[in-house]
Amino acid sequence: MIAPDEHPGVGQTILLGGQHVLAMTGSTVVGPLLMGFDPNVAILCSGLGTILFFLITGGRIPSYLGSSFSFIALVVALTGYSGHGPNPDIALACGGIFVAGVLYALIGVLVRITGSGWIERLMPPSVTGAIGAAIGLNLAPVASRGLGHGGAGTACGIFALLCTALLAVYGGPYLRRLSILLSLIASTVLYVIVANGLNLASPMNFSEVLSAPLIGIPHLTAPRFTGHAAILLAPVALVLVAENLGHLKAIGAMTGRPLDHLTGRAFLGDGLATMLAASLGGTGVTTYVENIGVMALSRVYSTLTFAVAGLFAILLGFSPFFGALLRAIPEPVLSGLSVGLFGLIAATMVRVWVDNRVDFSRASTLFPVGVALVAGAGDLTFTIGSVTLGGIATATIAAIGLNQILRTGSEPKEPPSCP
């Protein structure tokens, strides 16, 4: 294992940084596209946000900041986005995202001043693990749908998944650390052969890639502030707090080095990065669960790899060619990799429960966790007036709320019997 304050050498640090960029590209591109944002701006903001987070935390937390899916449903509801082409109200959405970032950063400052005890009581390991697992399960249908329903394309996606798993288990240390990058390349080459060569699947279209300039300035957008957007999007800060806290717990469990004393800095860094992204026309950012999967596979937790990844992302944000290349990667290939990574996310949250000895013999633990998992996996959505709460938000509220209501209970230490 390479610890957060160590590095695996210059060459591997650079390659691993590239792998972290590739691991987050699927969601960091798909997330903005679902909201009508420019993916190049999103990639640029993810790089800038990662570097800012690295500086705020003193380079002690291995994290990559990518586009948060927690904003998608609310941004679509706020702007009335049709789902096709650029969103004409990006500025309005960015105003609300900026306010959410401000609230998030203020929570970080409060934790820095008062300590993280109240956050720990509000979100104990049972709750953070449930929210983290619910996020992975909420994203899982996106990966499974993209994998297809059979045929050569699905086979290529399954090949990507199997290739990653085999390299992670049977490959040497060097191959394990680059398993996702190597699997992505190999499975994309295989897809080109079976689709473009043998015509067994929808062929890859390289016209956009060939016509895109190598270097170009991304289209930046300044935020526009309204009270309605602020009220609608500000509560997402609580979801981001839970995501980040779950990330810290997961990293602490994997490295054996608790990061509780850095909670305030992590919240502040992520909040400031979200404000920066919104100022430029990007989506809100969060510590990325995909990169937890990469670290779980490679066992390299060096924070320098994330600094390198951030620099890569900044450079790539100024390349329309790279944006076109990302959009050309076959959906089944990305989906196959995502199935594995999202599964690792849920499994890592289980490890948080195990390492923190969460007592699942108590109904007061079972109900918050169970309801959160169902809400996240089923994308349970509520609309209250003009406010829409998606699956991740309802899972977060259910886990926190039920835990506060039931944690003072005195039930016996046996789970309720099932009919």
C-alpha cells in the first residue's frame, strides 16, 4: 500500500493521475450533459477544484472532485431543461449551486471552530455508510442501462468489467494500479474491431473527434442569483456533507489512518471548489466515489496522484479534441467499468460499517440504513411545492432523520422478525 503522504515514483504518479482522470470522466461528462452543461467546462472546474481542495487540506486527503449528481434533478426542475443540447439557463442554475457551495463552506468553518463531534452525532458511521452505499446504488441503473441488453456491445462492456477484475486480482502491482486505464484501452480497441470492423454493433463515430481543434477556450458562464434558485439548491449542501464524510470514513478505513481531524478542512475545500465551479459555469463538485474504487483496486492513496490528476484535467479542459474523444468512448465500455466501480463503492461502505463495528442487531440501526438503501436504489423522488428531492436527497434525509428519531430507543438487540 502507498500511503497518502508517500508516492510510487514519478512515472507511476503521472500514470496513476491519468487513470484517476479517466475514472471520473464517465460521470464528470455524463453529469453535465444530463443538465445541459458544457463537459469541457466541467472537466476544467473539476481540475481546478481538485487542486484547490489539495491546497486547503494541506495535501493530506486523497480526493478527486468531480461533477456531483446530487444537483441533477434539482437543476432540471429549476431550469426546465428539455434534455437535449445546451441548457439556456445555466447561469440561473450556477447561482443556486454557488449558494449551496457557500452553505457547504460555512459548515466547514463551523466544524473547524467547534469540532466534528456534532457532525459525528448527526451522521455516525451507520448513516454515512448508508448514504454512501445509496449513492452507489442510485447510480447503478445508469451503468446497467448503458451496458445494453445483449449483443456485441454488451459483450465489450462485460469484457471491460472482467478485464478490470482480473487485472486487479491476478496482475502484478504495476498492472493492478493501472487496471482501469488498461481495461478502458483494451475494451475500446475490442469495440472498434467488432463494431467498426465486423459491423456487429453501433460503430464508433470519429467525425467529431477528427474535426475538433486540439486547443480551444471553453465557454465560461457567470452565475445569475435569484432567491428561488438559492432556496431550491442550497439544501444540496447537506448531501455533499454526507458524501464527503462518507468519503473520509472510507479512506480512513482503507488506509488505517482516520481523517476525522480534517473534516472541517475537507468541507471547506469542497465548498470553495463548488463556489469556484459555479463562478465559471460548471456543475457543483464533490469528492468522487469512482476514485475510491480506483484506490481500492490499486491500493495507492498518494495525494500527489490527485494533484497530477487535477493538472491533467485543467489542461484537458482547454482541449475540445479531448472532450470529443471522451464523448466517442462507447457507452457499453464505460458502463461495464462503472458497474464494477459502483459495486466497489457499495462494498467500501460495508467496510465502513464493519471497521466501525456498527451494531446491526438493533432495529434503530436497521431501519435508517434499510430505508436509505431502498430510497437511493429506487430513486425515491418527492416534489414538495416547487422543491424536488431526488433519490440521493431522500436517502440522505431518511438516514439522518430516522437515526435521530430512533437512536434514543431502548429496543432489545435483535432484529425485528420477518413475516
